[in-house]
Amino acid sequence: MCGDRTIRVLLISDSPCCTGLIKQHLERSGGIFVTGVSSAEEALHRIKHCDVAVCEYRMPGMDGLTLLSGVRSRHPGLPFIFFADACTKDEVLEALHNGADSFIEKTGDSREEASLLRQAVLRIADRTRFEQTCETEYRAFAEATHEIPYQIDAEGILTYIGPQIGRYGYKPEDIISRPIAEVLCETDRERVLQDFSLTIATGREFPTRFRIVAADGAIRWLEERGVAIVDESGAAFGIRGFLRDITGQKQAEEAARELQSRLSDIIDFLPDATFVIDREGRVIAWNRAMERMTGVPAGEMLGRGDYEYAHPFYRCRRPILIDLAFSQDASIEQHYAWVRKEGSTYMAETTMRRDSGSEMVLWGIATPLYNDEGEIVGAIESIRDITGWRKAEKGLRESEERYRTVFENSGTAIAIVEKDGIVSLVNAESERLFGYAREDTLGKMRFDAFVAPHDRERLWRTFLERNRHPASTPRQYEADIVDAWGKIIHGLFTVACIPGTKSRVVSIIDITDRKRAENRIEHLNRVLLAITNVGERMRMEGDREHLLRGVCATLTETRGYLSAWIALLDCAGRCTAAAEAGLGERHLQLLEYLERGNLAPCIRKALDRSGVVAMQDPGRECADAPFAHMDASCGLMIVRLEHGGKVLGLLAISMPGELVFDREEQMLFEKLAGDIAYALHNLELEDEHHYQEALKRANKKLNLLGSITRHDILNQLTPLFGYADLLETTASENSLTMKYITGIREAARRVQRQISFTRDYEDMGVHAPEWQRVEAVVEQAAKSVPLGRIRLTVTTGALEVFSDPLLEKVFINLLENTVRHGEEATRIHISFIERGDRGIVIVEDDGAGVPVAQKLHIFDRAFGEHTGLGLFLVKDILHITGMSIRETGEAGKGARFEIEIPAGGYRMAPG
């Protein structure tokens, strides 16, 4: 029960018995008064006088769901309970969906049913009374605020609005029960109604801003913040919230946007790449110079947060210099070469890599932006590409304040120099570059005090000439600077006149690194030119001595190197040839030093290993060598001349000491040495080729002479045999004359065999060795030997040997040896085995074999019954390609010849 007031229940049932029973049970404990009606139509007339309606689900005529719909249209907040039996789950869900507050299912136990119904009535009545009380208090509170309370239903109809709406010429009663869209500007209606629908559909808050038309036609801006109103089941049936007038805020925002637009126009035309972010880190300005520098259009960057502005520079999103305006995060400074803070302004320098791979040095300056209350509302950063030298700052004709701001925040050292050369003003960058404090400089030092002595007179003369003839005198020139610690810095000076005065603005950029790079490039270009000229000379030159002298001269003529010398050495380290350029008298000292067999430590090191030996101070590292007394600023590089594993000599050059350890320099030098060694190797090959050609011509002549001589001797043997035959016909068989004739004929045959042997021996080594398949060679040899009943087998398979083309003669002689001396031999077997890293071809038969006493002599010339020339020839043919032969058979069991082939001299042919 809510308070002390009796709850009035309207019971709708077509059963008088049921109505009376329920009435007794509900009223028994007090606090509830029940009025019963028997039809839905009657209930609609009595419904406004009750606090809770209890209705049968199924009734004749108008059923419970239809009644519920009629009640909700007239009394949307009235509690409504269904009381029914045997209802499906879908029917219960449908009743709750249509607005029923509860659904009590009959159980057959009247007391239990009445108890459940009483509890539901009390609970719902209490909740309704509480909500009504809260609603009353809410409306009282809402109407006391400056904001406008409102409530709409699911169709967008205003069901309540506070009296504050009167400020816009409307009375609450005039617009309640009307669509809220009627007071909205037409252009905002669709969007606002969509936001209301989302709030009702999702139950979530969707704040929105829109314009309304006041009664007098004026346009006002309102901001709405409302939440969905839900029933007990959680279903939303409307929105309740507040409307706040933000017309002044919108006008301020519009003014701010206009101011922002003007500021953006100013920023957009700044020459430096500049961007601005708000307090939340969103980009609110991205000028044209920034578009040109990054390639990112402003349209793609404006409004972006999450450090998106860093991505065009660093290809990642991270805090950069501008973020130091909000947070002094030390980790941000780690990304810069240096960071300097002056007041609330930060300056920094960093190096980044372009897409092309080259480096770009950026200088930036960032500062916070404040509102009228002194609060930080954003930050601005300007970025400048200082990879090349920068032009002197312009705008000295502007106000002193602006001049000093630009002057002090410039990343270039700037000084104001009066007519007499006295420095009257320097910026912070000048202090950093020169190392002198302002108080030690201003009004006390002449400008040329910072200049190195060797450039001082030239610079002062140019400075005075610039004063007299500013139009015709160059405004930029280079000179060396000496800072407070004596360090030499190469500077690029820019001089400009201050209009209306005799003073000059001098800006200095430290281009030491750039100058070193230019010198380095110039030197490498000279070295590459020298290497190109050396290559051309090596292609044209055929004489070794001329080549060496020409190479040394070329290396020094292009000023790539200060001096050069080449020494060719034999295997004992003695100098066999030498050439130089640029050494002068030291060349003779060096020659004498090398000819005595002296090798300095650096030379030994170069001979012992490949690669360049570099010395920045050869006088200290090789004090005893003639080149040790070179200029102290000269370094030395030595490398051995090597080709195909053979060391031919040494190449040495002298050059500026700071370059000797440059890896690129060493690689060029090492390549140069390789090219020279290759040229020397080719000259050696050419000399050897000429020698071989001469030897071939001599052999050809000797072979021709031997062929003619052999032909003439064989021609003379023919009549000798003929005369012996004629004498034999005239002599008696047993006479002494016949004995002499037999001796003459035998001697002639021996001469004939020896002459024939010279023909075979003459062909040995004439042609280059080649790979030959043993099986095929043996088969070809067998065609030249009448084997008769002797059976030949070959099991060498795919064996190939590297041998003289006369290998066939080897097997012919071995087969003939079996036929002649094998007596009762019936077979010859040729096979192959491997023994260690060598191959063995075995030729064996089953004949009489070789007596032990003859084994060591059968390969001697003129041994045996038939002079032994065949086996002697076999041994020499095999020896040409490193093979050897020996007899290992057992007398009486057969001959066995083993041909031993060295490693690499045999192989198994594929397939």
C-alpha cells in the first residue's frame, strides 16, 4: 500500500461468481476497494475512477487486448493487470508488449490466486504512486531551472514542456499534444527526428543540436539531452530531457570560426610549412607550404587527431615537437638531434629520410596558443627544410618587435655589422656557432675576428667592396670560421644591406659537412676518372714495362692520388720490375730498399693477406721504409696484385690522410688492383701463347724432318733386302756367305722396327689429352690385333680416362703382348678398381706370365725378343697424363698389367 490512501481496483470479469470471490479476498486485509464490471465497454466508462485495472484475458464482445489498447490511448500511465488461465507464452508476451504491467495466471486455488493478485496490485500501485510523486517533484525541479524540460512520446508528440518555453513566445498548452517537428527549422527536422528515433530504439542518449522558430519568427539554437522512458519490461515509449538555449554559444562559435578562417588564411599564406592543432590534438590549420612539403592536401589532414600530423614526416604516428607545448615529455626530445627551449617556445632539429632514400634535415619551432584566460588552447609549429643553406631572413623593414622575433628564432647565425666592422648584434644561433657570449662580442669584436687567418683578408676586402658596390659584388661567399675553442668551421656567408643605413646583415650557415661531402665527391670523381683512364691504357698497352709506368702516371695526372708505385715480385719476394709517379727521389730509395730484399711491416702485411692495408701515418707505422718520410698529412694504401691465387706484386698510393680508412675509397682501390693484376696476367698469357706457338712451329719442323728421314731410310732398306735376296740365290745353304746374308737381313729388320717405332713415338704429346671411354678404346684396339682363339672381356663400364689420343696404342701393344708371349693363353680380361684416391685399370690373361727376373726390365727400351719398343711406348704414352704401369702377375699363371690413374684423371660418364 502506498501511504494511507485506499487503492481503487476496477475488476473486469464476465463471471459474477469470480468477481465476488476475488473482491472478498482483496478487500479482506484492507487498503483495497474493488469495483466490479462485467463488460469491457462498461469498464471504459469507469476506468478513470480507479488506480489499478484487473481484467480477464478472454471475454465476450471486446476482449482484454482490445480493452487494453483503449485504456492506453486514454490513460497511458494507468496500471493494467491481466488475470487469465491456460494462456500460451506467445499470448503472455503479446499482452506485455501491448502495455500490460503484469500477467497473473490462474492456478485453480482461489486463495493462492487472490494472494498473487493482491501482491501484484500493491506492488504496481506503490510503483505508480512513487513515479507520480517523482514526476511531480521532477516537474517542480525542472520548471525551476533555466533549461526547458520536455517529454515526447514514441511518435514525436509533445506530452509535456516546461513554462520556460514562454521565452520564445509559446504557451505550454499551445504546443503540448502537437508534433515537436512543428517548431523545428525545416532543414533540421529529419536529422532531429532520426536522433529521437535512435534514442527510443536503443535506449541510449543521442544529444543533438537544432534550430527552432520562435513565435516572432526569430531563429534560436537549442541543445537537447534526453533519455528514453521505459516501462517495466524495458520497452521505451518516449523521451524525457532538457532543452538548453545555445544561441549565444553558436554565435560565439560562428565568430570563432570566422576568426579561425581569417587565422587560417593568414597561416595559409605563410612561407614556412605551418600547422596548428587544438587542445585535443586535432589539426585545425595545414597551410599550403605544408602541403608542398609533405604532399598531403589540407582536406585530408584537417580534423585528424591521434598524431596523424607526424605520419607524413616519420611514416608513423607519434608525438613530435609541437606536443611539447602540452607536455614536457623527455621521450619526445630523443627523436631530435637537439631541442632548445626559450620561454614557452621550443626549437629542434632532426634528420629524416625521403622516399627517394636521401636525407632531409628539418628545423622546427613550436609554441603554445593561449585564450584570454591564459589557458593553453592549442599549439602552432613551423617547419623549415635546412638541408641546403638558407637565405637570410627577410622583412627587416618591419617593426622592431617582429624583427627581433624572427631574428631570435632563426636557425641561422645572424649578426648585424656596422660600417667599421664592429658587431653590434648577434642572435642565439651566432652564440652557438661561434662559442662567444653576447656580452663578450657586442661592440667589442670586429666581424673578421671569427674568420680563420688564411681567409681574413679576402673576406674583409669582399666586405668593404660589398659596402661600396652592393649591386656588382656577390652577396654570398665561403670562408673558414674559427670558434672560441679553435675549431675550424666552413661557413657560407650571406651579406645584405639594411635600407637607409650603413649596417649590414651577415648570416652564416655551417656547411662544413656539405663541404666535406663535396670534396669527397670531387675526389672520388677524380679517382673514377683515373680508374677509367687506367682501364683504357691497359686495353691499349701490350708491353709490361710501359703498362706499369703508364698506370702510375695516369693515377697521379688526374690528381686522384698524390703518388703511385708498382713493384712486381718473384716467388722469393725479390723485385723484378717497378714503376712510379709522384715519388721523385724517393723512388730510387724504394727500389734499392726492395732489391736488397727488405720488406717493411706494411708490405709484409699486404703480401700475407688479401685486402687493403691502410696507414694514416706511415712515418710512425713503417719508420724504416723510404716512404715513411712523406708529408704528415698524407696517408698510404697498399694492396697486393693477385690473380687466380698468384701474387704478382704490390700497388701503393699516397693520398690525403683522412681518406685512407674510407671504405668506398678502399673498395675502388682494391678493384683497381684487381684490374691491373688481370692485365698483367693477360700479358703473361700472351707471352706464353707466343712461346707455345713457336714451340709448335719447331716441333712441326722436327716432325717433318723426321718423317722425311724415316721415309729415306725405309727406301734404302728396300734395295738392301732385295740385294740380300739376290745374294742368297748365289750362295750355298751352309756356306759362310749365307750366314753373312742372314746377319745382314736381321740387322735390316731391326733398323726397320726402330724406324717404325719412331713414327709412333713422334705422335706422342702432339695433340691435347682428352676424355676417352676405356671400353670403346679397347674394342677399337682389338680390331687391329688377330686374337684367334683368345677370348677378350671388358668390364670397365662407363669408365673414362683423361689421356693422350694414342691410348689405343697402349691397348694394342698389351693385346699383342698376350698373343706373342702368352703361349697357351685362352682369355684376356680388362677390369677397373679404385685404390684410395686413384683408379686402377687391370689387363690380365691366363698365359705363361712374366718371369720374375724380367718384371723390372720389360718396359725398358730394346728389351726382349722383339726389342721391347712396344711396352716402352706404352709407358711413355701413359706418362704424358700422369699415369703409370707395372706388371704384377705370377709366372706360370698369367700376365697382369696394372695401369694406375691419378685422382682427377678418371670419371664415370653419366648414363
